[in-house]
Amino acid sequence: MKKIFLFVSVLTVVSLTSCKKDFTCTCTNSSTDPNAVGNTQEITIVDAKKKDAKKRCVKTTTTDSQGFVKTSDCKLN
């Protein structure tokens, strides 16, 4: 009986633990600056839970000192 309880306890702990792994975040960069060239960039998020990787892979919009808007639209793969 003790062995069964121990086995079930270990199985429960293992099943409740979230797996950490590497994720790839693909970002497409663009700008309102007519001279800027858009590009795509891949960022590797190492040893993270999926929800934490999603928090780090987000769309950002900034305005530079010349008033051009730069956008980085990111998606988790």
C-alpha cells in the first residue's frame, strides 16, 4: 500500500510541474520612415514556460526622435 501511495504521489507531482523548453519568437519590423528597410528577426527564448515566453514575445511600437513610428510585430512559434 505504501508503494502505491508513493507512486501516485510522485506521478501527481510530475504531472503538475510545467515543462520548460526553448521557444522561437519571430518579429516583423517596419517603420514609417521611407528610407527604412523592413526585416524579419527570430529571437530564441531559452528554458521558459510557454506563458512566460508569450509575455516576452509581444508587439512593440516606438517613435524615434525624428517622429517616425517603428513597429515590431512578434509571434511565438
